[in-house]
Amino acid sequence: PEVHSSATLFFKTDDKANNDAVKRILHARLGDLHHGLDDYLIFDFAKGLARFESMFLLMQALVGVVSGIALLVGGVGVMNMLLVSVTERVGEIGVRKALGARPSDIGLQFFLEAVLLAGLGGVTGALLGLGAAEGAFSLLRRVATSWQGQLSFGAALAAVLVSVLIGASFGYVPARRAARLDPVTCMRR
């Protein structure tokens, strides 16, 4: 009876430009070892990896666009909420100005409210995202025991910082509007 054995060898080149040369060398060497029999296969994963990398870059760009739209919508929501707040609190602003509050004090109050509102939203979203990711990891570990998941606390912190920056950016207009209100006009309302 014939004895068949199978082995898998993996080679990693220092640069994918060298793959063809390494394949030629391997083909010659294996041809000698197998006495001219062509009973082996040589696969080059560089093309598949390049295709995967291009798909991954496309997905990153798509996620970036969707995230940018979500940040813009969230920022406009924060700005609208604070503009409504300024409109509803005109009397309070008038009283504060009549009692000696400077426009910068009024502006700072509304600016800090915007930053706090967006920051709390960012913290809540980051915590929910980390919790959902941990839940998904635990479910995947039950199905595929070799699955390794890792939470990115750096990404969560970056998300919170971006939300604070969005609150600061979109909170500037309502804060400036509140600071510029005339105290006499405010008191009449």
C-alpha cells in the first residue's frame, strides 16, 4: 500500500514584492525533494490580503461618513436644545443681568451646559457601547471558544472627548445669543 503524508508549511516574506521569487525557489526546492512530482500546492495570500485591505478601507470610510453625519445631527440637536433653553429662560437671564451678571457669565453658563449635556451623552454612549461589546464577546465565546475580544477603552475615551468637543462647538452659538440679550428686553418678557 502507498503511504500518503500531508504537511503544511507557511512562509512569510519580508516584503510582498519578494513573493514571486520565493515561490520560484520553493517550487524548485520542492520539485527536487519530491523527485519531480508535482504533488504540492503553493498559495500566495498577498492578493487576497490586498483585496481584504481594500474592503476594510472602504468599510472604514463608510463608518467614518456615517459617524460624521451622526455627530453633525447630534451637534445640531444640542444647539437646538440650548437655543430653546435660552428662549425659555429669557426672564432668568434678564434678572441675572439686572443683578450685575456680565455677558461673559451668562455665556459661560450656557456654554458649560452644552459641554456638560454633550459630555454626559458621550459618557452614556461609551458605557453602553462597552457593555454591548462585552455582551457580544461573551456570546461569541460560547459559540467559538477560540474567539478573542478586546475592549478599546482608548476608543471610548476618544468618543467622550469628541462628544465634549461637539458640545463646545455647537454650544457656542446659543451661549453667545444668551450673552447678547438686552436685560430690559428680557425683563419685559
